[in-house]
Amino acid sequence: MTDHAACECLLCVDYGDRHDYNDSDRDIIGSVTEYGWSALGIGPTSTEESPPFAYTVGLWHTMRLPELAIYGVNDITMMQRALNAVAKQAQEGRVLQVGETFEDVLALPAVDDYQVKLSPIDPSWYDNEFGFGLWFNRTNRVRYLQILWPDGEGRFPGNPELDPHFADRQPLMWMPRELHPPSRWIRPPD
């Protein structure tokens, strides 16, 4: 049960802009109201943009938990399923904390015991990545955790022995954005 008096999201506080919500806004708000969160898939609209990613909106509102994000899987629906699988386990009492591993969230063909793990996301990423989440949460100070997935040998991003094929598939969001090495996730300023 949520203490809505302590929440300042757009569901708990009327900011006077509800008449401005569009159909997408209302769909996401409806998912948060009905299920406790929404898993948003963000796809590129041009080849100049970063690859697709997905993140949750509403976990903090509903359960006072960090929001989740996942990157680098080329299938938005699969990323949304992964978010929902972790969020469902949290709803059932599983702790969402840095370093926590989860099974049965994603699978890699011919790899047994495939696990993902939670990693912190430095706040310097929030404005660029989680616009709708920030809009929804308004003045709430919400944390975000990244769901990292390993290569076929179980090595996660940041491990120097990570399979080179997977080297730039996920941003290294535990580090401040300005310190991230050049990659498909960080575009140099024009």
C-alpha cells in the first residue's frame, strides 16, 4: 500500500496541466494506475539516434522502488518483458538493489543459467534518458537502476574480458555521462 501523501507525482498532485495530457500520456498513466507501473519502449526515429531502450514509470509511485532501465536488446518488446519480469518480482517482495541478480528475465540461446544484474545509474543520465519518468514523478527524487545483461560467458559490461561483440551494446551508466567513453550512446556535441 502506498502512502500517497508523501508522493508528488502527477497522479497524487494536480499540477493544473491534466487537460494537456495526450493519448500516450493517458495510456501510460492508465498502466501505472492499473498495474503499478508502465514499461516504456523508446525507439530511434532516425539513424542519428541511439538504439532502442526501455524503462519503467511508476515503480516509485506504487512501491517506493527505484525505476528500471534496460539497453542494447534490439527488440523493444523483449526489453519491456524484462522490465516487467523484474518489477513483478519486486512487487512480490524481491529487493531491487545494486548487484542483485535475476534469472528468467532474458535468455541467450545455448546459455544455461543466464542472469541479469542491477547496476546504479548516475543522475547525470536522467535528463537525457528518462524525460517521461521525470515528468511523471515531478518533484519526487527517484533513483534509476540499469538492468545489465552479460555476454555468453556471464561477463557484464565493465569487465575487460567482455566479448568484443557486446562491448558497445549497453551504456556504462554507473559512471557520470560526461566521463563515458565515446560510443553509440554518447554523441559528441555539434
